[in-house]
Amino acid sequence: MRTEEMSFSTANGNTTAYVAMPDEAGSKAVVLIQEWWGLNEHIKDVARRYANEGYVAIAPDLYRGKLAADPEEAGKMMADLQLDDGLDTIARSVSKAREQYGIDTFAVTGFCMGGTYALRAAATSDDFAAAAPFYGDIPEEDVLKGLSTPTLFVSGTKDGWINPEKVGELESAAETHNLPVEVLKYEADHAFFNNTRREVYDKEAAGDAWSRVLEFFRKRL
């Protein structure tokens, strides 16, 4: 496995993506969207895990080099990030990876804020063959009804932010509009996949979710 930085331009300036790839990189990639903290070591670690599974992993830096030191700063940085800017950065990372690495099939995933962007990107773009958002916010129904990307949504029933009511909105929209959505529910808190946050990390739930997402991607990429 090797890692490198991929530079690319966006509508609002230049940024980079952290790229992890197996020794024999193929044509399938997972675009991994950061939590509200920024493109930190945890996200880079998850990217390397995907590379160990045979995927080129691309983690675009939506904050353009900034990292949050605490929840207050993270909340401000997330609020300051314009939705269109984030989606544009994701789309341009896909275009650049297609050109630079010869990728022809992409999945998208992300955690917390990244789950929000992953789900919305899947609903508004035809770039992705599969999506696996982890506990991201649910788009309005007018956006959701355009979702044609097979989606595995991962949630925690103890999540106070993306709570069961919000997850229910996704399930209702999926039923109403016959959307290709499957919802996984774990008895776990928000950010339960993040093994650097011991106060919320749930090893059993994280391990099962990881296996399920990998299986989901293998079938569709």
C-alpha cells in the first residue's frame, strides 16, 4: 500500500485529497468524506483500511487544510462550509481521480458531516455506484426522491443528533419513492465508528458495520 496527496482545483480555490491505494491499484475507488473535525488522522486511517481491501481511497479535504481542535471550532467550521462548496469539492475529486488514476467506478461514504455530504452527493450526482453514509443528516424529500444510487445508511439508535425520528424520515421517503435504500441500526451513539473517541466508540457495532459496508461495495463496484 502507498499513500500520496492529490491536488486539484475547485470553484472556491485549490485543495487536496489524501489518497491511499493498494500495491496493485485497480479501477475501483471509495471517496471518503471527513467528519466535522476535518481531514484528520482517523479519516486517513480509514482510507488506509479501504486500500487494504483493494480499493483506491480518496479523502478530499473539504476544509482546505484546516483542522478543528475542539467541538466548538468544529461546529463553526462545519457551519461555515457552504453546501455547494462541499459538493463541488467532492465532484471535482472524482473527476481528478478518474483522470489521474484511471478510476472508472466510485463509491462514496463518510461519517457525521461526511455522511451528510455522502448521502446528498449520492442523491444529486450520477458519479457513484454505491453509497454508505454513516449517521449523516437527511436531505429534504425533494432531494431524496432523486436518489438512484444504491445506499446503505448506517445509524445508531442512541444518536441524539441523527436520531431515530430523522432516520425514520429517510425510511419513509425510501418507501414512498421506492428508493434503493437499506438502513442499518445499531444500539450505539453518534460517531460509534470512530475508534479515537473512546466515549462513543462501539467496537462490536463498528466491526459489524465495516463488514456490511465492504460486502455492500463488493456487490456493486
